[in-house]
Amino acid sequence: MTLAYSVSVIVPSYNRTKFLEAALASALAQTFTDREIIVADDGSGSDTLEFLRAAASRGIRVIELPHCGNPGRVRNAAIAAARGRYVAFLDSDDLWKPDKLERQLAALESTPGARWSFTACDRIDEDGARLEPPRAGEQGRQGWIFDELLRLDITVAMPAVVAEREFVLDIGGFDESLPFGEFQDLCLRLALASPVVAIADPLCSVRTHREHYSADRAAAFASWMKLYEKFSRIAPRVEQRALALRLRALTASRLAAHHAAAGSASVARATVREALPFSWTYPDWWWRSVKTWVKTVVAP
């Protein structure tokens, strides 16, 4: 594929027009202009499609897909169509500061060996009001950060990342078997293959609202268990693989506790039983799981 731009902005969408307009405006307002904006729409209704077709008149590329409900698949479709050297990710409810791309691309170009970058982010509410500042020092770590990412000592938000398109393709793009945690999975694989350059300033805003796809917590816990099981196989060092196994066990205990809190006592107990073969060696799993089991027995 002939590269026509320095960067392709990847925006997945699904029936969220009230936030999408602001997200696209923040992409269009970038001081770095050698870019294309690609919206991959996951089978939205007529209102969103009408908005996107009008947005095409502003130079935004729209890919209309049949609905699948799989964020990784939608983003992969946009990456496959991208014509930029780099890809930058922006969710349909988040925002960028105007100089985000300019600063990140300059940092990448001046850092030999780094094939991806991320920035700090702040959080905003539905109306765009700032909720909290970034945690001090969290985003200043650069270089090889796989261990910190796996432990969640560092968190990387979706709209924070810019990466070489070929690099993303080389590591396999988004894992479409993960309905949740797919972006953490991508960042972990990026971190295994390349050092990162980080910008400590918050150059993007993550919006908190009631329409988040990740609201299904039980499915999210199950997907993260699958993620940790994956890295227990592919992480290069034995201590990394051991940590991934422990995190899978702890996530299983959280899933059981979630079911118990939701009043699904039998499902909670079944979750504990299913986790026993890969979790019994961890004392903290036992402590959490026994507490959950007792709650399901004594609950009215």
C-alpha cells in the first residue's frame, strides 16, 4: 500500500453521535495536518450514519461495517484501510488536545528504536468538565514497560497511543477474540516488541459516562482472565508468566465476587470451583474466594 499520510486517525463508532461530533472536531483541530481520519462504524442506526455521511464532506473517511459488537474487529478494519505511516487511536467519546499529534510524532521521530508512544490523559464527564488530574508520575515511564503494564502500575488509555502502522500489523493488530481488554492486550504486545516514548503532559481526555461498552463487568472480568492466560504463555520471562497466572487467579476471584454481589450465588460458587485448578496455590485467591463463598451461603 502506498503511504499517503504521516498518520491515520482510527475512530470506531456505534450510535454515539452526541460524543462523536466533539471527538472528530478534536481530530480535525490538530496542529499536525498531514493526517487522514478514518471512522469505522459498527452498524450504527440511521441517525449516526446520516451524521457520518455528512462528515465525509469534511474529508473524513467512513467505513460502514455490519454490526459485530467487537471493538477489535472494527479497529482492525480501519487499520487495514489506513494509508498513514503511523496510526493514532481515538474513541468516539474521547478528545485530543490540539497539539497531541504534533508532539507525539516529533517525540517518535527523535527517539531511535521507539515504534510507539503514549501520553498522559485526564478525565472528563459527559459535559466535558474535568473530573480529576492524571496520577502524578504514572505516565513518565519510558523505554521497556511490559512489566509495569502487566501489573497495571502504568495505565495507557486508548486515545493516548500513536504507533507505526506496520508495527501494529506485525504484532497481529487487535485480538478479536477479546471482547474486553483488547487495548491492554495490544499495548502489552507493543511493549514486548519495542520501547515506548511517553509524554507526561495530558494531551487527551477520556470521557466518563453511562453508555460505556465496558459496563458489562462480568464479561469484562472473563475477558481479562483470558488476556492473562494468554500472557502466561507468550511472556518471555518465567517471572512474567508467573505474574500473569496469579493475575488470572485474582481476576477469577473478582468475577466470583461480582456474581455474588449481583445475587447470583450459584454462578459465584461455580466460578470459584472452575478457578480452583489454576488458582489453589495462591493464598490471596483462597482468602477472597472463601469470603465470597460464605456470602453466598449466608445471604438471605
